[in-house]
Amino acid sequence: MKERDIFLAALRRGKTPRPAVGSATSVATTDLMEKAEAFFPEAHLDPEAMARLAAAGHTAIGFDNVMPLFGVWHESAALGCPVDWGERNRMPDCRAPLCADIGETVKVPADLVRRAPCAVPLKALALLKKRHGDEIAVIGKVFGPWTLGYHVYGVEDFLVASLLQPDAVKRALRALIEVTVSFAKAQIDAGADALCLGDHCTRDLCSPEAYREFLKEIHHELHERIPCPLILHICGDTSDRIPFIRETGVECFHFDSKTGTASARELAGETLALMGGTSNFQVVRSGTPEQVRADVEEKVKHRIDILGPECAVPLDASWKNLKLIADTVKGRRRP
């Protein structure tokens, strides 16, 4: 099987000769930028630089996929959020929320995906599909309405509103879901084989009851409306909401090491594919070769479908441990 076929089959827990290896989140590090000769902030703003840096996830690291959206702000910037696109050693951030009050309805512009913050990654996806799409999986990334709510209204105000003004939050989510769907469909048209759906409803910020009340139905709807496999990504310990995630229909869950590999597999059951789970700090950034190989063996033992980092890799990590993960996975076969 080609690497693309292995990755896409693993997303659905299909039969593969080995586990897949890759990431649905950023693998950009400062030393990978040097190797690819593509640097932040240009790699957020120029499609050629973005595609070149993303391609290094395969050409240098050896992953079965590439994913070119390194930050979290593209659709929010297209909505009008004032984004600082960062520097070579700093990820983008937003200078201020777009709306002052949860009661202010976000108007989704008709030209959202043609605005530069969305148009750039769409062009990069098309370049990656043309150059690598026969051999490896090309993965896009969108953010769900809960995360977009943080961006548009501010994290603290949005979370307080979820407690004090739940109906207003639900109206905001209904408006923002159209941003997610529009950008998702444009990425599929550009060549994405599957999409990471980032929605940061982590235990650190909201309860499992909040996930069930506000997002379980939304994530199910996104699965129904977006015509490609979805990889849901949520940071932190998600053991208290994986049973709800399993009921949304999404094909794959990209989990954090805080959840625990054995726990994630047990909670996900036999139908929900699992991806990631390798600690960025203990393994990717500072792990010895022996620790990296032991982590791979743990993931294989617990039948993790796609091995790789738990979340966006820290910029000050080295890509070399990511390559060791890929080399170790590709050097073994399923028991």
C-alpha cells in the first residue's frame, strides 16, 4: 500500500500492513524551517512557502501525510480578527477579540474563502496535492465554532457566557458553524483528502456536560455536512468526553498524552480511530532514542491507528525525534 492509502485506511480503522504515522497538527519547528528554507511568518502568508514547509513533514520527517495550516487563526483573520502573524520563533496570535458582546452576531462574509487568510492555505493545499497527492495524504485543517467563539468574543467572555447566557452562545455557535463548513468545503475542493477539526473544548476550560450540551450535536452535524473524513482534535485530558465524541460519527480522534494511551483506546472503543498521543515535551522535545522507540511500542500495543505528536509541535523542538518516530513505525509490521 502507498503511504497515502495506509493513512486514509487507518483513519477508518481499516486493515493496513503497519500503523500509519503522521500529524493532523503543525510539525513546524525552527530547525525544520531551516531545512525547508521556509520560515514564519511567510509560511502563514505565502502559499509556496507554506507548501514547502508542510512538504518537509514528509520529505524530511517521513510522515504519511502533510498538513499546511500551522496556526489557528486563518478563518478568524478572514472574519476580521486583528491577527499578529508572529515571527520565526513565535506562533501567530490575536491582538483583540472581534466582537465586544456575545449578543453581537457574526456576519459571515460571502467572500470568506477568497480573502487572503483563507486563500493562501487553499493555494498551498492545491500545490501539495499536485506535487505529492498520489503518494501521501494531504490533510487540511478547520476550527470548530467553539474555538471560533474564543477568537471572536474572547476566551473568558465566551466561557462566562456559556454559563450565564447559554442561549446566546448557542446562537453564536449556529452562526459560526457556517465558517467551519465553508472553509472545510473549500479545502476539499483544493485537494484535501481529510480534515483536522480543531475545537478546543478541553477539560481545562469546560465540563463534559458543556460538551454534551453545546457541541456533541454540532460535531455530529459537521460530520454530516463535510464530505470527507474528520480528525477531531481537542487538547488536554479528554477522557471525560471521549464517550460523547464516539457518538458524533467523526472517523478519528487526535488525542493528548494527558488522556493516556490505554485509557484513550478503551474509551474510543473499536469504531473510533485514534491518532497522536505522543508527548511533545517528554518525547518529541527531549526524549532519547530509547524513549522514542518505547513510546512507539506502547502506541502499537494499544492499537493506536496513526502514531505521531499529541498536538502542534513546539517551535524549539527538533524534527529529528519526529523522524525517528516515523522510521520506527515504518520499520515494523503489525503483529
